[in-house]
Amino acid sequence: MTVDSEGFRAALGQLASGVAVVTMHAEGEDHGFTATSVTSLSLSPMLVLVCVAHGQRCHDLLQQARHFAVSLLDSAQTELGVRFATGSPTQRFAGLTPERAHTGAPILPECLAWIDCSVREILPGGDHSIVIGEVRSAGSRENGLPLVYFRRQWGTFAAH
């Protein structure tokens, strides 16, 4: 059985993913993008993996900054997820007052959790790069529900 890119996307659309915004401070400004390809990689040492498309401006900025923060979005933050995925890069932080992580990367307010990383390694991955981050600090809050992306739709988690 063969598969084309649409069939591949449809199959992966069945995988529910938490929504995160990956941010960095580079060239004197804050930058960020929405990502669903974020995962833990190792507990010892503490590493996370983020995939970023070659064509994104943040791809080059991550290489320059050598740090990033991952803000895991709350279900009430759909607007931020959409803004950082599709909005104008110059307007993504409009009206926000982010906190600063240890590395200087911005952390989005009211997120469920955040992870601050220095870039340990960047590996090739087809039309993306695989960015491995070494965790420098992290935080979370106990209440709230995650923003989830499933079948090209934004939603939340419903416990059984």
C-alpha cells in the first residue's frame, strides 16, 4: 500500500497532540511559533525535542539564540495557539507581558506549564530540523486543562 502526503497527514491527524508555543529572544526581540511536535526525550540528562520547519523564520532564530522556552497552552488559550501559528510574526506578542526564563526566553502568561532550554543539538529531519534542548528550568500549575490539536481542530481533554 502506498501513501501520499495527504494520506500521511490524515493518518497523523488521528494523533491528539498538546499545543505548545516555542519562544526565543533573538536579534533584540521576542519570537515564537506554535508547535505540536514537542516531546520529552530523556530524564537523565533532562532533554526535550522540538521540530521546526526549515522555511520558518524561527528556524534560523533558534540557531542564533541557542535557547528556547516551551509554553504548554491551557484550553482557554486557543487564540494564542492560533496567533502564534498563523498571525503576523511582528504581532504575536502584542498585548502580552511574558515572564523571562533563566535563558531569557519569554514564557507566555497563564500557560499550564513551561520548560526553559538551551539548545544542545540540532539534527536534520527531512524538511524540518530536530532541536534537542537541555532543560534549565521548568514550572507548572495544578489547575487547568490542556489545549489539544486533533483532526486539524483545537479542543481540550475530557476525562472519563
